[in-house]
Amino acid sequence: MTAGAPDRRRFLTAGAAVLGAAASAQLWLPAAARAAETPLPDGVFSLGVSSGDPLPDGIVLWTRLAPDPLNGGGMPDRVVPVEWQLAEDHRFRKLVRRGTAQARPEYGHSVHVDVRGLRAGRTYWYRFRTSGQLSPVGRTRTAPHPYSSGGSLRMALASCQNWQHGYFTPYADMLDQDPDVVVFVGDYIYESTPSATALRRHEGSGEPFSLVQYRNRYAQYRTDPDLAAMHANAPFVVTFDDHEVDNDFAGEIPQDPDKQPHDAFVARLTAAYQAFYEHMPVRATAVPDGPHIRMYRRLEFGRLARLNVLDTRQYRSDQATSQEGAQDPSLTMLGARQKGWLLDGLKNSPARWNLVASQIMMAETDLKVGEGKLWFYDAWDGYQAERNRFLQEFRQVRNPVVLSGDRHLTMISDLKADYADPDSDVVGAEFVGTSISSNGDQDQEAFRREWDPRRPDNPHWKLLDAHRGYHLFDVHRDRIDAQVRVVDTVRQTTATPSTLARLRVRAGHPGVEVV
């Protein structure tokens, strides 16, 4: 699926070099219609453009009009028509689709265009225009034909980008690696209060609770230039974890229920989910219904790979607080409906590779050195019965691979049928991606002192590391070749990238090999 893209960066610059080549876009509307437009403030496309959820015949195109992005957006309280174009070339000489979308104030003047009727496995370019202003040019790609079984897929895995902990420098390297799709598994923003000592201070005066406050926080993150460039270069498949709302929340239960009454937290969920939708390239199926949003979904990349995107927050039971509690069979991470959907999708999949995007680590993390066990209860370890059932079901699934985040560490593991028995069968592989910036430039020696003593109690771990970065996968029919891509710093606006490790999962051979 990967297509060569020399000189990619020229398509992503938001300045005059790109937009100058698109001057003819001012002729999209007849002169009379252009004259009738009420001018908007300058800089309506300050948050850039992005695309997402690729289908064989479709793609979602996104932008949000926000001339004053950190102060509510700065748009007038009216519906604004926004023209869009999709072309086979970056100069827009071969237009294939065009239309007008309505940017509505009740959705923060965000625009979500679900373009259909496209050709499978093709690269396209897109842009928006309103009030005489042109957006940056975006580049995207559709999924392969549903029955195609050859080719390859280049996929990046990212998560956990804390504005206050550093710049999002790993995206600059991701851009150069030119993935076909980026899978983002949570913590796109952080809800933490502004810190006077942070490298980059959060906007506002406290945690976000209202819709406007969440809009401002998302807008701040969207202004990171490396993130904006990556969004404009490849489609994203996104889901959320906890920090898009509140740390370690579970369903409608906040982290601190004694400080957040139920009604207040439901109002917070409603605001957070709407802001998430407004800033993500997702379809109308994700339009929130109050404190509920449908995010679990399935994307197909021909017969090569099926991607099951989970929601491990909305439907879960409250976290356990003890080892005994974590083994309670009534606890659920996914809820009955999502659990059935996932199992059906795995067992009946026609794909060579069955990928699961899980915000939370599935493999065991035994924190206690020596006899006994100690777990993180917010992870799948806190929902032992449901996790263990999935691991047993993986025996009947073709080439399952779990892609996770949350930990701010690279933790690559074999998935075992029974973690109580170190000799039990390997039934799959898991790649827990490190963070884009969360935890900043970590003290590597301190990390080793804390984590290396735990390795004998976790023999399924294949790689453990604390550098910032992301994971890159080249998916082929017979194997997945993985790279752990890291940067030397997130405390400066530029960084030096490198490949920390190369790993492989072979079709028909569960588990991970270091190569």
C-alpha cells in the first residue's frame, strides 16, 4: 500500500509556497457569490487539516475554523459554508470530488466531510476554502480493495502526547517514514492544570470542565507544528483513553468521585466527548449523544489486515483496588456488547492479520519482585477474567497482534494463554508504544534501576525502554516488521531520530522476535 512520496514536506507547509500554487481556488465560486460572502477574521484555518478512517472507497476530511483558537475559536455565531476539493494531484488539476460543507457553531465550526466513491489504494490531495481564505493542502490515502490480498501496509502507532512535557518531535521523523495510516490509541490531550515550571504551559487556569475549555485545550495541541504536519500527510485512526476526560475514569465514575458529583461528571463527559469529536477526523457515527460516544469500530485493509479499534473507558467497571478484586469475574473492560462484537470480528475475520487497537496494556505487568504479584489495576491486569478469556480465544484467531499505549514506555511482549503458568502457550503479540512526549526526556539509568529487577518475573517481555517516540510497522502477508523509532529529546523543537530496535512477528508463529 505504501507509495513513494519524494519531497513530501512541500505539500504540508501552511504558508504561501503551498497556497500560492492553489491561487485558482479563488475561482471556486462565481464572482457574485464571492462578493456576497460576509468576511471572516483572518486565520480561520489555524488548526490545519487532517483526514481519517480510510475505507476502500472513502475518507473523512477534517478542519475547524478557529481564527482565535485558544479563546473559544473566535468565529461568529452563524453557520459558515466551507468549500472542499479532493484531487489526484497536489496542484488540483485532476479534481475527483468537490462540494460545500456547513461549519456549524454548535460543533465549534468543525467540518467533517465523508467523501465516498473514491478508488481503492490511492493517494489524494485535499483542501478547504471559505471567505477567500485557503487551508493548507492535505494528503491522504484510501484503503486497499476489499478483496486484495497482496501488497503491504505501513502503519505508525502513537499515543500519549503531553504538551507540558515536551515538543512533539517524534512526528517529524514519522513524517519522513511516510506511513499509510497512523493509529493513535489515546491521550491526545492532557487535562492537567497549567504548570509554571512546564516546558510548554497548558492554556487556561485549571483543568477543563466546560465545552469551551476542552475546545481551547484541543486547539492548543493542534497548533504543534509537527503534529499538524503529520495530520496533513496521512490519515489517522483515533480513539481516546482517560486524559481526554479525566485521569483513570471508568464509565461515568471519575477518578475522585468525592470531589466530582455524578451530575457534574456527566456534564464533563458530555463536553469532553463533543470536543473530541470536533477535533478528530471521524465519521458521523461518532457524533456524541450527551455523555456517550460510539468509538469502537472496525477498519479493513484488504485481506491483509483487519483493525479492531476498542473503547476501554466508556463501558468498563470501576477499577479494582486489590489483587482479589482484579480477579472478580463480573468485572468488564469492554462491556457485553463490545466484547461480543470484538470476539465475532476476530473469529470470523477473512484477514491475514487481526490487529486490536487497545488503549490499555493487555500483557501482564507483575510489579512485585519475587514471590507474589502486584498489578496496575487500571490496565487489563485489573480485569483478569475478561483478559484471560480473550487470551484463550486468541488460540482460534489468525495472527492476533495487539497495539496499545498508556504506559509512556515501550513494552513489547508475547501474549500468553495463562500468565500464572510461565510455560503456557504463546497466543499472540503485543506492542505497547512509548509516548510522543509524556514523561519528557526520562532518566534512563533511573528507569533501569526501577524496571530491570522486574524482568525475571515477566519473562514474556521482549523489549522494555523509556525513550520517547513511536512504533512503525510494515505489514506483509508472511510477517510484520516492526521498528521502535525514538528521538534523543523532546525538550527542543528539533530532535535526532534513530531506530532503537527491530522486531518481527511471523505469520502462523505467535509471539515476537527481536531481529
